[in-house]
Amino acid sequence: MSKKTLLILGAVVLVIVVYVMNAGKQASGASATGCKVTVTADVLNARESADGNAKIVGKYLRDAQFDAMPGVQNGFRKVADGKWVAAAFTQPVAGSTC
């Protein structure tokens, strides 16, 4: 086999392995933080800090689900670095440890 064929074959195998690993995580519904929430508002603003006057850095629509950090600070739940949402408009997913 040529080097080019081996490289292509290796790339295909890598893509398949990554896909299978990711599909397994999605099927289990596992959360890296143990906390997964659902949005209960029509539109939920994500802010850059745990402050209702902080800059809006994103939006989530009703029924969106995403990982969050356990615990609430100042009425907000951290969902990523520099991204906080109002905890009152989220509901922990069943079996989640928020």
C-alpha cells in the first residue's frame, strides 16, 4: 500500500472511532458536570456574568437542553466560562444532579 492510501485509511478509521465515541455519550445522556438543564422561558438570555445587567452573550430557546454547573450564584447558573443564565428560567433534567 502507498503512503497516501494508508493516510486516507487512517483518517477514515479515526473519523469512525470519534463518531462512535460521541454517539455513545449522546445516547447515555451523560453530562460532564452531572447537571443538565432545560430552558422554561420562550427565550433565555445568556450573560457574561451572574448579573442581570451584564452583557448578553447568547440566547437559548424554550426546551433547549445543555450542561450547566451545579449550584446557583446570585440567581444565576453558570453554563460555560463567561456564560450565565437566570436559574429561575431553567429546570434540571430528570436524574440530573444540579
